[in-house]
Amino acid sequence: MTAQRLDRITITPEQMAGEPCLRSLRIPVATVVGMVADGMPESQILAAYPDLEAEDIRQALMFAAEAVRERELPLLSGT
């Protein structure tokens, strides 16, 4: 992971089948990242999930970035 500790990301086999979540809440990192990718503003995400904090969103994005760095993804060329 990055030098920054991702202390808000929790992975517990007994919760959400081990899917990475935020602060042991039943809010998957992928859900939050998807909301950001869909263009939802932070204020709307926080309104939709009142237990979340702005730092949770930031760490979800950091976690996703690190997850992508860890694997090779096939990309289609423009040709």
C-alpha cells in the first residue's frame, strides 16, 4: 500500500464475504468508488451514507488506486 496508512479500510471474512469496507461498516469500498466514478459529489455520497466521513471517500479512492497498481489490466488499443 501507499506510505499513507489506509486505516479506514477493513476486510473481515465474516462481513460482506470479505469485501473491503469502510470502518467495519457494511459500506463496500467499491460502492463508494462507483459513486465517485458516476460523478456523484461528495456531499451527495455523505448524505446517502450518513455514517461516512469525507476521509472515508478519500481512502476508498486511495485503496482503489493501489488495487489497480497491483495488477495488469488488458487495455484495448485505439487501432
